[in-house]
Amino acid sequence: MEAFPRNFIWGVSTSAYQTEGAVAEDGRTPSVWDTFARVPGAIADGSTGDVATDHYHRWEEDVALLADLGVRAYRFSLSWSRIMPDDSGRPNAAGLEFYESLLDGLSRWAIRPVVNLYHWDLPQWLQEKGGWCDRETTDRFAEYAAVAVDALGRDVDVWCTLNEPFEHCMLGHVLGEHAPGLTLPLDEAFAVAHHLLLAQGKAVRVLREAGAESVMAINSYAPARPASDSEADRTVAALYDVLQNRLFTDPPLTGRYPEELEPLVAPFVRDGDMDVIATPVDLWGVNYYAVNAVRAVDGPIPLEVVAPEGHPLTAFGWAVAPEGLTETLTGLRDRYGDALPVVVVSENGCAYDDVVGADGRCDDPERVAYLSAHLDAIAEAIAKGVDVRGYFVWSLTDNWEWAEGFTKRFGLVHVDYATQERVAKSSFAWYRERIAR
């Protein structure tokens, strides 16, 4: 299916902690993920992001891969603790120099930088002051945004605020499966949700004041299906839909929390907060991977998310359901209408158990099929009138996949984690040809 405008932006995405390594070099201090990765049993294979894919030292090789791939944009995140290593308020010059070099490298190949301020790696020094449970963190985020845009803004095409606040809030602060590993009661976790949204709004205002021309918010979306026809499953599926698909979308776009959640969030909202949260952005990033089935369970968290029946699964156990992406895009347009900014699919990809063969090739036909089907799903949404302007594959290289460590591979490029050798997979060649076409 061919339905993409000529100015459509083709790109790939990565994040700082999953790729950079060099966690104790040039003034960087620990993030919550450095701390969490050292908790026994927290990471599937016992690994850490200390080296990850060594992007900090191999960024020129990785930029060459981007140029070979032919992408027009590269979305990556900054390491907050590399730029603001302590509570002094003084930025770390060496950390900023690394990102300046990376931006210069991208400029040489005319690759547009799409820079994400926050991909879950809160500085540990800030976590020890309360982290996202503490309202003051919203001001620290705004100060960090001001430092970043002042130092790097002249070379950045698009600024992004927070990546996937739903996952960061729930996996990191309720379920304890991600850093910082908290298991807050749901009612207390709404403080985290509100502070994440408030931080985003404050950062958008800082970026605007500094002259940023294009700002993007990024959320994850997954259509929620009841696991059965039972009333209990229908009820929790509706709850999950509100939590994932509306909690972090309604406030920026409508100025209100979903009606079902307003009483739970109200204790943390102060006068003026909602106006800050609703500060307009230019682009709406949609991260999409799968649809979810939801079933009722006993316990403080009354639901469980599972893969729906009738779909093939990735190595992560996620359902391959490209129709859910069309549903997500058209659903956003139908719900928010003119309040919805221009849409960019800011992450989409899949994990498979890719291996390099004796011939030195790494063939991943499942990924090619997955990406092709999801591009068709976007084309269908465009045909139905959704204004989608870009697509970013997750991810350029295999990387350190959070609590899964090195056990899940999402990259277009295979990485041997022992040697850091990069081998482009067959999906890399396919995407290169697709972009060129």
C-alpha cells in the first residue's frame, strides 16, 4: 500500500541508557537505572547498562549506519545525569560536548535530530530527594530543559519532552518492575502521573521561551480488549484503557483528566496546573507495539495484561496486530478532533531472537513482515484522514532492553555485546529500500 506524502519523515529511535554506556565517564553520575540494575533479580540476565552498546564511544559508527540507512531523522534521548550530574544547578560541560559532537555528526549527513529530554533515567540524586513523588522534581525538569535547549537548541529540529509516561509511572512506581522499583498504592501513584504531566507542561513553556520551533509529546498506546466476555473483564479492560490511552493524553489535549480518574488525581492538583499541562505542542508522538487483553484478578492491582488469543507473538510475547495501529490513530483523531496535533509514529518495532549465521548474515524476515504490515496500517489511517507525518522504527541497534537486559533484540542492526560488532540485518536493507522508494 502506497499512501505516504513526499515530505513524510522516515527515522529510527533509540534512548540514552539503553545505548550509551560510559555510565561513570566524563562527569556522569548514576541514574535510577544504574541503581535498579544492581538490585539482585531485577534484570532478567543480571546485566547492567554500564556498557550497553557503547554508543558513547561508537557514535560515529552509529551515525554512519544512519547515513547508510537513509533515514531523514534520528530520535534519541539525552542522559539527564550526564548533563546535570548533581543538585548544584551547574551543567556538566563534558556531557554537553558529547551531544554537541553527535549533533554535528548528524548535521554532516543532513539527518534531522529529534531530541527527547527524558526516557526514564531520572538522576539518582534527584530520586533521593523524592523523585517523581515530589512536586519539586517538576521544577528541576524545567531547569534541565532550559540548560539543554540553551546549549543544544540551535542544532535540534524537534524537542520531545517525556517518553511513555504511562509505562514509567506504572512499571516503575506501581509494579516495581522498572526503576526506581517502587510499589506505590494506585492512589499514591497518581501523584507521579500528575507530576510527570506538570513537568512536561513546564518544559514545553521553557522550550517555547527559548525559541524552539517544534515540540513533541510522546505517549504509548495499546487498544485494550477484555480477555473474556465476563463483566469483570470488561470492567477492568475499560479501566486499563483509561489508564494507558487517556490518562496522559486527555490533560494535555483537553485540559482535564478523564472523568473516571479526576477524584483520584484531584488531591495533587493546584491552581494553574491544568493550564500548564495543556500548553500546546506541535507534534503528537504515538508509540505502538501491540494490542492487549485484560483480565480481572484479585489483589491491590485488580487487572492483568496478557496477549490476546488469535495473534502471532513476538519474542517478547506481544501480539502482532497491525490493525491496532490503525485503530489507535483513527481513535485519537475521532476522540480529540482539532485538538490533536500532527501525528508522528515515534516508536514501532518488534523483538525476535536474531542470530548471525555462519555466512555473516543476520536474516530477520519476521521483523520485515511486522514493519511492512504496520506501515500498511499507517497508510490506511492516512487514507482515512489522519494527519500522520512520520515513522520511527524502534530501534537502530539491538540494545539493553530495560528489565529484560540483553535478552530481547529490537534492532535493525545486530550487536554482539561481547565485541560490540555491528551487523546490519536484512530488515535494515529492507527499510533502506523502503525509504528510498
